[in-house]
Amino acid sequence: MMNDFTEDTVGRKAMQILIMDRTLTTEITGDFSLPDYQPEIKRLLRIGTNVLPPNRFAGSNGAELQGMLDYFVLYMGHDNNVYCAPLAAEYSLQAEPDAEGRSLLSTAGEPFICICDAMAEPPVGRVTAPRRLNIRCRIKADVKLYGEYPLENEFNEDATLEQLTETVEIGRTYWGLGETMPLQDDVILSPSDGEWRVVCAEGKVMITEATPGIGSVACRGDVALKLTLCPAESEAAFSSDAEEVHGSPALTILQRKIPFSYTVEAEGVTPSCAAAACGYCTDISVEMEDGHLHVELGMVGEIRAQKNEAVTYVKDLYSIRREDDCRYSTYPALHALHALNGNFTLSDSQALSEVGIDPASIIADVTAVAQPEGLTADRAKGRCLLTGICRCHLLLLRDGEYSSADMTLPFRYEFDDPTLLRAESTAPDPHFDGAVTVVNCRARMDGERVGVDAELAVALRTHASKPLTVLAEPNFGDEVSRRRGEYVICFPAPTDTLWSVAKRYHAPMAALTAANNLPSGANVDSRESLEGIGYLIV
């Protein structure tokens, strides 16, 4: 299906082309019921999301993507305690190419590589019954689809044809999604603190190393585990007719790091590739066992690797005996630039009045998601600047009542890209794909301002589009009429090359070079091939 191309790159007779690059959106709306063992909803506080990478199916109609979206519904019960309901929904996207993309798709073939960056916008929830709620969420996905374009031709054995071949560096992308790896951790609780109840368990993945090997990428990193606890409640808290309690206990946040090593298989990857990797947590469960918490979860890793490889193709062709009318096609080929895993810290603040926070409130918890938006490059310095926004959601406690507030902070991440120093000044601007993940986040009151300190993990791939024009179809017409013993003197125009002159007069390249005592092995399709030449004997 995907990533099953194992042919060595030496002498490769195909290139990878970009068939489709689209941004898709879909809205998921669903009604959910809480299980009987969870208390009724008094007020929604926060709905967190975790978008898992989709399964990808590519074919003649484009790409179909199907994945899972996890919700973490934080709410207050009638006992004024905080609870979390983990829910899940399916999402699907149909990426159909435009007219130009359909033309490319009809030309290209397998294997297809589909790159997808999906993220959820802040969901909207509405309580419709004591244990029922409706959630509406919009998912945005940036989808790229690559396919193989064959570079074979059928004219190598025809001695009457002159061919102009060229070898260029073309990028190739690889993608892989690993199996779910189980991880576990044990958290020791102090007996003096009494009994605790786990409100919510969330995990974020930060991969610090992604090392390409033969057919795989080895990853190392940590899962940042966040446990939200509060004092254990009584059995009466779950009763629908329980008397409402005034005053909510403060939440306790425990954070842990679980290190891991993980390998993702991706056929075709070699140590010469550059790779970036990101990860996702799923199926987190926490059990209280003899004074400690036992945590089990699954981690899934996704890799993207790329490299430039030498590809030889037929740029032009003519017959020395017949008139010709060639058809050419231009394809959007990839030029691989850089891939990296990194991290940075965001520290910023806003006035309490701007966010709508009462100065008497205390911060019980904070969560954040990052959304990358743009990439700019400085070729002179060999550096790139990634910009975006970080959406923070604060959970506040005042006089025993919980409330929430949202704030948006801009972020900037600057990194070295040595490939820019080697690029021509006329090279296209780089594009990017990948993920920026808020691994952990803390908020603080600072006088009349509220500040946020967050650690963000970056998994980024930069690349550029490189249009390539190839010979698509030669057509031949009538025989070229020649007179025996005829010589033609050609005075080249400023835009002429040795190839253009030879093609115009249907002259054998070897004969034209010998008749004018020109050096062999030169680039016949460059203006330098006729440098200092006033005329040619054809």
C-alpha cells in the first residue's frame, strides 16, 4: 500500500512528485452519555482533545483518512468536586485533488505517500441531560499526497534520435507509523496526605532523537505524564439526589516523565536521510494499588524522513531524419531541505483584565495546545523562523467555585537549516509540515498579570517545490529534405545553445561538434556551449 518501494536509489528510473497539497476541515458532532458510575454534570469546565494519526488509503480518487479523536471532558458534579469523562469519536476526511491534481494522479503510480497533520480546534460542549452532553469539534488537516512518476523511455536503441539527458537532485519522502508500545509507571503517594482520587490522566510525547537506519528510524524521548488528583469523595457524591455541597477542594497536579526507546519501520529509509518523529499517547489507565498509583498507557510514533537523490531523465529529443513535434510536461518535484526534533520554552503574560480573571482567583490547572502558522527563511544566515500561536485554557478557583479563562500567546522558534546556505538565491521559499506539542505548562499570578511557562516539542520537516520539465511524448512527421554536399552556415542568436542549433537543423551532435572543432563533454544545453563562437558549420 504505502512505503513498499525498496529499490536502491542508484539508477532509479522514477521520481516522486507532489500530487496534492490541500488543507481540509471537517466537523464532528455527537451526543455522548456518561457511564452510570460517573456523577451527573453540574457545569462543564473544559474539553480537551487528542487527535490520533489517521489510517491512510490512497488510490485513483485521492486519499481517504480515518482516525480517532479522544475527548477529556472536565466538569463539576453536584458535590462541587471535579471529574473527568474520557470519551472518543471517529473522524474521516476525503482528500480529492483538483483538476491539475487529477491529471497528475492519472500519470503517477504507486507507491503513494500521504503526509497528514491533523489538529482539533477548541471544541464546544453543551449539557443536554444530567449525564448526557453534545460535543461539536472541528478538525483541520494539512494533507500532502506523493506518487511515483516513471522516467523510462523507449528510444534508447534508435540510432536516428539525439537525446538530451540531465541528472538533477530530486527529493524523496518516506513515512511510517509504528505499532502501539505499552508503557507503565508507578507513583508513590505519601500516606500522610490521606486518600486520593484520580480526576484525569493525560500524556504528551516529546521525541528528542530520530536516527535513520536501514529501513527504520530509531527514536528516543519521554512521555510527559500529567495526573490531576483531588481528595477522595464519599459514596454520596455519585447519587443523583445527593445534597449539593458548597466549596470545592483544590486540585493537585503530579507530573512524571517516562523515558522510552522506540523504532518505526519505514521501507526505503537509509542513514543518509534526515528524519523527524512525533508521538501520541492513547489508552491511559490509572489504578490505585496499596498506596501508589499504577499507570499504563500506549505510545504511537510517527516518522517522516527525506533525502535528495540523483535522477536522470530525458529533457529533450529530436530526429536527424524526420521533423519532430515534442510534448513536454512539468511536474512539481520535491527538494528536501531539513528535518529536526527540538524543543523550546515559551514564557509570556497578559493583564488579568484582558483575560477576564478576578484577581482573587487562584490557578488550579492550565492546559495548552500549539498551532504553527508560518515559516520564514534567512538564506544568508542559514536559519528559519517558525511562528504560531499557543492557546491556553486556565482553570480557576475562587471561594470554592471553579471557573475558566482562555488566553492566546504567540510563539517563535528559530533553528539552523544548513541546507539554505547551499541553496541558490533564486531557490523557492521553504514549506514545512510536522507537529508542535505543548509537553507541559504552568501558569502563575504575577501582580495584575497572569503568566504562562510552557515547554514545547517540535518535529519539523522543511522542503521546497521544484518544478521539473520532462519530455512526455515525441511525435515525428515528414522526412527532412537534404541536398547532397550542402553546407549551412549558422550565426547563433544570443539565446541559442549547441543543442538548440543541432535540433533546428536536425544535425547529428557528433558531426556538428567535429565539423566545428568543439570540445566534447560540454553541457550542450547551456549558453556557455557556444561561448566565443561567431558561426557554426552545419
